[in-house]
Amino acid sequence: QVQLVESGGGLVQAGGSLRLSCAASGRFLRINAAGWYRQAPGKQRELVAGFSSGDSDGSTDYADSVKGRFTISRDNAKNTVYLQMNSLKADDTAVYYCNVDIQVSLVTSRSYWGQGTQVTVSS
């Protein structure tokens, strides 16, 4: 059984920073691809930032709206993925979800979602 626990959300003023964490626990071999998504009220869930592979220095991708402000990173030894968010804007207000592809056995990988963490940016 794999569990994801997100933390780090909260209320921050515009221009401020937050760091989100997504920690995986349980029995598995490794985290492969990983990403952060967000969903604002009345909007579809969108990809914010992601790793395309399991390598710590693997290629990353960012939504245009967060490029230069957000940074995704990972610590494979801790099975944790992070999202550093700087220069936050009111438009960044949303529930943020991590999504990870976990290698649960030699031949099987599964996708898991975190429980979501609220980020509210006051203008």
C-alpha cells in the first residue's frame, strides 16, 4: 500500500513564497515521473510542474503561467517531491495536488494522487 501526504499549503500575501511537499510512504521500489497540479474553483485541474522521469536531474516542464516563479524538485532518498513557489500571485490560489507514478514492483507502476493542499494568495 502506498500513501502520499502533502503539506506546506496555506495563506500568503501576494509576492510571498510557499514550499509544498509530497511524501510517499509504503512498499514500493521508486518514484518515477512526478508532477504538481492545481485546481481553482470553477476551473479544470491543470499541470503546474512535472518531472518526466525518475531522475533527480531529469527534464522538467512548467506551465507558462509559473515559469520563472515555481521550481519542482525531488529527494529520491526521502521519496519526496517539492514545489517551491515564489512571487505568488492571487491567480495562483487553488488546491494543489501531487501526482506520482510509483514503481510498485519490477513490472508494475501505478499513479497516485495526494489529498490536495489549499494555497490562498491574498492581493
